[in-house]
Amino acid sequence: MRLDQLQPICVAGEWRLGTGARYATLYPATGEAVTELHAASADDVEAAIAGAHQAFLHSGWAQRKPHERAAVLYRVAQLIREQSEELAQLQRLDNGKPIKETRALVASAAGTFQFFAAACETLEEVITPSRGDFVTMSVYEPMGVVAAITPWNSPIASEAQKMAPALAAGNAVVVKPAEITPLAALALARICDEAGVPKGLISILPGKGSVIGDLLTRHPLVKRVSFTGGTSTGKHIARIAADKMMPVSMELGGKSPTIVLDDADLDHAVAGVLYGIFSSSGESCIAGSRLFVARPLYEQFMQRLVTGARAIRIGDPADEHTLMGPLISAAHRQSVERYVDLGLSEGGQLLTGGERPSGGIFDQGYFYTPTIIAGLGNSARLCQEEVFGPVLVAMPFDDEAELLAQANDSTYALAAGIWSRDFQRAWRLGRALQAGTVWINTYKQFSISTPFGGWRDSGLGREKGRLGILQYMEQKSLYWGLNQQPIAWAPAVQE
Ligand code: NDP
């Protein structure tokens, strides 16, 4: 991708300038412009959906044999791998994540296309037990045009998680990436072109969610929306979807509890808790942002945690040794700061962090130090609301029943972590915690083969997993009559 020129967007396979407002994307580590583009306009949305609909009907993609569609998607995976360094650098510029992390995200995107290619060619349709003079089958059909709306925190992986299963299922897909991080999605669409995905099946429409995302959601030809983002946006989209009776999947926010039991391996737990909250600068839906530590361990554990947090290397995302880059934007850093102020005004004590580092690159970008706050009860707003930044609240607990009640006392239920050497306790807690994912003696590990999603305000539906492809398909039952005679109910009619 040439960054020194205006970026075209992809409207039903046509690469051309958007017809919306011109804007620059910014590198969060310096605040400097990376490149410029014109956002999509309402007309572009209309053209993208109309073109996608035509491509769905006439490109023959949906009619290809599953192994033929899979072959194209395997090729997408291969091309992502061949271009992985370029994509990782692009994504670093797009959202300021450290290069080590963006490389992992690119690898995950390749793995996602490979996995859904395999899911596509191995998906089985079933013959169900017959209960009459007929053979009954359950089969799946593609839906048509589906929309994918993604946030800024892990672009290439989020987009791959929606595009790969949507295409594998035989659909056309219109992607609305976050306005401020459109580059990875555009690069992914180029790769899909190169791999042989038929023209028109993919559109990438950067622009404001309140305009472009809203138009996509309301459009009668859009048959499903797969959304990742904030809970209030997700609820807004779900309300619109209800009027259309349109299925949606929602990957939303979190306020995930991490629990350190008194028999935990402390080296593992300290490392895991630090990684769980501070990697990706805490801009992660699954960040382990509420920490519960068994009281006998609490003082010792917190000392080690604070020492570890202070040792985290913050800095230039291009540096291989950087662990934490900047936050996504100046506005988001201010929001994180307001949450820290709120926590302190609620009676919290700042154990470390709570400031902007200064000097060199720190004076340009949107950096913020790893922050730990103690002394709050679980009902404090800082313990209940998602900060989406490097802010951990820590609380001691005395017994398991009290712990469980507090850990589950959240409007969110996305993920949770348990650190314990006791298999039985970990099993008991792991089953009792209300969350879409529970990690035991590890945290923030992902596998494309394992379903992911949240309960309650954390979401609806599951992405990933072999059956993730079914989110993008309609189920249909077929009855094949085997009757030797006309249906008995009907009166006999002679010629
Ligand atoms: P937002 O909900 O603000 O935005 C997400 C996407 O939705 C963006 O592309 C945005 O566009 C778009 N959007 C905004 N308003 C509308 C609308 N009215 N109709 C349709 N689309 C709209 O979330 P953030 O970008 O702030 O991302 C952070 C949130 O995402 C956090 O809450 C986080 O927890 C959640 N998240 C959840 C994940 C999960 O898997 N559970 C993973 C990653 C993040 P625009 O470009 O204008 O912002």
C-alpha cells in the first residue's frame, strides 16, 4: 500500500476514492498523519450493497463446491503469510500496537482464513431420522449480503474473523472498519482480490459508524450484521435489527475478573495478571481489569504486581522490545484519565501509574502508564464500567462464596481468569463463573478452533469454532416424499 497517496476504498470490488469527507489517519505513537483517504458516503454504501447483491446472485461464488471456495480462502491465508511483515507494520501504523503484537494479529488472520477454508470444505449437512414416508435433511444456505462492523483495537484479526466465515459460507460481505483504523481492512481486501475472490463480493467502507454503520444495518438487502464494539452501540444495532427481524452477532465489552487463589503459583499469576490487563495497553475487550486476590496473599502479591507493572517497557511500537505502545487517540487517553480520577474520587488509592510518561516520543503520542488502583469495593463505578485502558482495580477476598458473588456481580460477562494449583477448586470456580471464556492458569490465550463470545452485556452469539461458519448461513429442512400413494387426506380426483 502506498501511504504517500490518497487511499482508494473498495466499493463492490471497484477501487476508487470514497465520495465522503477527506480525512487523515494518525499514528498514535506520534500523532502524525499516516495517510489520507476519503470516507465512504451514503451513495457508496448504496453502491456497495447493490454491487454485493449482484455479485452474490451472479458471480457463482455461492454455487461453487465447498472445496473450490476453500481453495481460494487457503490462498488468502497463504498471501497474508507472504505479506505478513508489511501487514504487521501497516497495522502498527494504523493503531499503534507494538510490532510484536501486530505480527501475532496478522498470523491470527492467516490462521482464521485457513481454518474457515477447512470448515467450509468439511461442513456436513445431515439426514435426520425419518418419522414418516419421507427422507428428511437439514442443509445450510448462504444468506446473501452480510455486514461486518469492527472496532479499532485489533483490526486485521477482527476483520478476518468476520470476512473468512462469511465468504466461506458463500456470502458477499460489506465491511465497515473503525473510521480511524481502515488500513488493515483495505489491505485484506486487496489480498482477497489477488487470491481470486470474485469481484463485488467484498466492500470496505471506512467512515463514521453513526452514518455508514447505521445505513448498513438498516438496509433491506443486508441479511446479517456481525458487530464487534461497545455495548451501547451493539444494543443500538440490535434494536434496528429487531425491526428487520435480522440476526446479529455481538462481540461487546467486558470487565473481566481475574482471581488469584491462596494456592496459586505466584510467578505464573503475577506474569499472567500483568499480561492480562496491560498487554495491548489494556485496549482489549477481555482485559482482566478486576483483580481479586486471596487476602493472605494480598500484600505480597500486590507488591510484586506493582514492581512488575513499573518494569513494563512502554515506548515506540516499532521497537521489538516494546511491551506497551500508546493508547489509540488523545480523546481515548482523556477518557482513561477521567476514569482514573473517578476511581480516586470514589476512594481508591493509586498504587502505581496514573500518569502520562514524558520526554521524547512520549511527548508526541498518546502514552499512559500501567495503573493499579486499590481500596475500592466491587460496586464502585471503576469496578463496574469498562475503561478499555491500562487500569487495574485490585481487591482482596476472604472466602469463595463472597468471591463468586462479587466476580459475577457485573453487567458484563465476557471472560474470567483463575490462578490456582488446586484442580478441584479451579474446576468448581471455573464452572460457577459467569463468562463466555474462563482461563485457568493462563490468560488472554486464543484459539480459532474454540468458540468466543460473551454473556449478558458482553454479547450475543459466538465467533470462531468450526460452527462459526453457521452464523453466516440459514438452516433449511428438506423433506423428500417417498409415498407410493397420494397423501391420504386429499379426496381422490378422477380425470
Ligand atoms: P464502538 O462501539 O464505538 O465502535 C465499534 C464500531 O461500530 C466502529 O466501527 C464504529 O464506527 C461503529 N459504530 C459506531 N456507531 C455505530 C452505529 N450507530 N451503527 C453502526 N455502527 C456504529 O466501539 P469502539 O470502537 O470504541 O471499540 C471499543 C469497544 O469494542 C469496547 O467496548 C470493547 O470492549 C469492544 N470490543 C469487543 C470485543 C469482543 O470481541 N467482545 C473485541 C474488541 C473490542 P466509528 O468508526 O465511527 O467508531
